[in-house]
Amino acid sequence: MNDELPTILQAIRAAQAELAAYLNSADRNAELTIAKLVGILERREVVRAMRLLHPRDRAAIVPQSTLAKVS
């Protein structure tokens, strides 16, 4: 259980970097940015870490099949 927090923090830092890049860009592409954020936050190790830290929140996590339909 020691690896979950660093995994989540790394994902948050990566997501913040993507948002900063979007906000600082003259040529903004919201759809691409959202896709990148989903890619970061739905990585297998990030989802696993979240489930281990908050097992009762499992229902709140959107299934991959739902994400695929939206994107």
C-alpha cells in the first residue's frame, strides 16, 4: 500500500501539467486536452491505486466502456 500515494500524486502532477499547457497555448484544443487527462487519470496503475485507497468509491469510477463511448 506504499505505492498508491506516489502513483496518484504523479498522475495529478501530469494532469496539472496538461492543464497548464492547455491554458498557456495560443492554439487550444479542449477535446485533445480532455483525452489526455482521461488517459492520465484512467491509467491502470492510477485506477488501481485509487481503488486500494478508497475501496468503497468503486461505483464512482467510470468504466472504460463508458469512457470509450464518450470520446
